[in-house]
Amino acid sequence: MVSAKLVHQIEDHWEAITARFLRRLRLQQGLPHIGRMPESEITENCRKLLRNLGHWLVSSSEGEIAAFYEKVGHDRYAQGIPLSESIRAVQLLKEAALDYIRDEAFVQTSVDLYAEEELELQLGRFFDLLIFHLVRGYEQACGMAGAEA
């Protein structure tokens, strides 16, 4: 089971994690389209994901995740953001969240270390699923655009 304490730490400090993410995004080479997105939109997307992480990890069904992130994939296609940049942005957000926990979580015991490792595993699974549905939505939008041409 995922540590509720660590999940709440991510949810409560989503702004600090978003700031880490934005720094990484600016430093990352090869993301010109994502870099042109308004920072307010990026921040809002991060807030939606991180502030509700407990819900996503515990309460949500794959159908709910699919619906939400396939729409994100559609939106990225409509915005003209390459799929590779969209995927890399998700990876950078995951890294920022995990690094925040590694840097800020107070690990004292082997149980704390186990909880941190379990969170990392669950976040990995969640972000993999998120990427899958983002790609699916992107591909659907691309197919619809091709059918209209």
C-alpha cells in the first residue's frame, strides 16, 4: 500500500514540485513547443495531477484515467505539440515529484525507506498508464485529422 503520508506530501507541496518541473523543462533541450505553452497552463496541468495524486493512485479507475489523459493527448495534438515532447514533459514531472520526495521526505527507518520505494513503484505504474492514454488520445486525434483531410 502506498504511504498516505508521502502522497499527502506531494499533494500539499505541488507548487514546489511544479517549480522543480518548470526549471527542468526550461533546461531540457529539444522541447521548443512545450516551452511555448503558457506557464499558467502548465502550472494548472501540474496542479490537477499532483494535487489529486491520492485520488489517481487509490480511488480512480483506469477508465477515469483514460478519459482524462486521452483528452490531454487530443489537446496536445490540437496545440501542435509533438508527441515526443508531450511524453518527455510527463517524464520530467514524474522525476520532479520523485526527487522532491527523495530530498524532502524524512527517512529514518527501514519502514520509511520501504514506503518511499513503494511510492516510487506506484508512481512509475501510474505515469506509465498516463503516458499510454496520452499517446492513445494523441493518436486518435491524429487519425481523426487524417480522416478529415
